[in-house]
Amino acid sequence: MKYEILYPEAFPVVECWLERGESIKAESDAMIAMSPTIDVEGKMDGGILSGLARKFLSGESMFFQELTARRGPGKVLFGHALPGGILDVELDGSYGLTIQKNGFLASTHGINIETKTQNLARGFLSGEGFFVLNAKGRGTIFISSYGVIHPINLDDREEIIIDNGHLVAWPDYMDYKIEKASSGWISSLTSGEGLVCRFRGPGVVLIQTRNPESFEGWIRSIVPDK
């Protein structure tokens, strides 16, 4: 499958060219336009239990879109609802990619998307919830964000502290700790940061340059209560 990410710096979309018989799966309602040779179907990747887990545990859609070039080669355009970036990540099967909720956009076949359980402390404190998505296999996965996606490449034992509202995805072999942004709880809360995530390399952490929860709070502050 050939593809190109169009308008990467502002409101990007992915343009894919499928040969006859090729298919791609995407998040529900991701398709923008497609050739008449393309069929779109709703599928539950991994069966009904996996679909229910995505819906009720990680907050994702229960169904994926499967777009297949059944009647000849064709083109598909897909994107996501938020004003933000799209990044393509190649997985070679040697590790998985942990993805925050709403971060998965699409993938080629050969990539399995599962709901992953975080430990109790991380789920409660990180802001990502107890359940995230884990992508495994060989192929291409498209990650979406609010704001531009920025990769932070850490060398062995190098550390970075990230506001948890800006996390998008990271390799599942990386470990991280939840900690206070400042030395004390009062300073952490009054600084507006609260809790942060400390990652240690090696590995690449993908972050988004805007925080959707902060934007949601701003919208609420300017919209009058009914």
C-alpha cells in the first residue's frame, strides 16, 4: 500500500492508494472520501470481547472501519476529528506501541489493536485511565493527536518529564513513573501541573503539543451555563 500524509502541519489527512484486494482498517468515522471501487464495513478486531473492551474500558469505538479495494484499485482519504497531527509509525513485530485514548487512527493489516491494563497506581494517577491501547504486529500504524506530534528520543538511561495530558504513544518496553510536578503537593497543584510522567530511555516518546483536557476546560469557561 502506498500512502501520503497531506497538509502535515495543519489539519492533515492521509491519502492511501490500495491495489485490488488490499485493505486498511481505521477508527470509526475516519473515512473522508473513497473511490467507488472501495467497500467500507464495520468490523470488531479480535471479536466481540475485544470490541466491548475498547468501547467500555479504553473509551474507543467498538467497531473499526475496514476499507477494501474489492472491484479494482482505488484511493481512500481519512482523517480525525481533532485539529492536530497525524504520524505514521512502522512496527517490525519486535515490540508493541502503547497508545493513549483517541490516539489510534488507522493501520494496515498485520497490526492487532488490543486493550491493555495499566497497573492501579498508574491508571489512577496518570490521567490516561486504567486502560490504554496496545498495537502489536508488523505494518504501519497512523497515530493522531491534538496539536502537532513531537517525538522525544531518549538515549540509554536518559530521562524526560512529561505532563501526562500531552502523552500520545510510547514503546511498550519503556517504563515510566508517576510523580509530583514539584517537591510538595501544594506547589504541584498551584503550579497547574499536578502529576507528571518520568520516562527513562532508550526509546521514543510521542507527545502532542496541545492538551485536549485544558482546551475543554477553556471552552467550558467561556460558554455560559444554561
